[in-house]
Amino acid sequence: MGAFIIYATLMANGMIGTIEFKKGSFNSEPECTKYLTENNQIIIQTLQQYIARKEPNASVLFVGCAEKSKLIPKGETI
């Protein structure tokens, strides 16, 4: 198994894409989920700043953890 990351799925201009939260990677999904839960506020704030700067018309569909290799195509890092 590879590294797990925190990612967000966004919809902008009729297209869906993923972006990675760059704070780091995790060795397991439970470790990733724990970090996401404990740091939810800062992750959401960072995501909102990214959207305001890069994709002002975007909507957040989902924020979660996944194995990095399973997120295809590769998205942007925030």
C-alpha cells in the first residue's frame, strides 16, 4: 500500500477535479482520517483560500483521505 493523502474534490465550470492538501502524507487511512478530523478547521480554511484565489466559481464536493496512487488524474497541491 502507498501513502495516503487528504484531498478535495471540486466542481468548477462543469468539470470535476481533485486537489491534494500538501501538509503531508500518511502511512494508513486511519492516520490520515485522524489528522483530517483533528485539523479540519485549518484544512477547510486553506481550501477556502485556494478556491478564492484559483477557482472562485468552484464548489467543494468532498474532502477525505485516499491512497495517493488511486487519485487519477493527479490534481493540484494546496
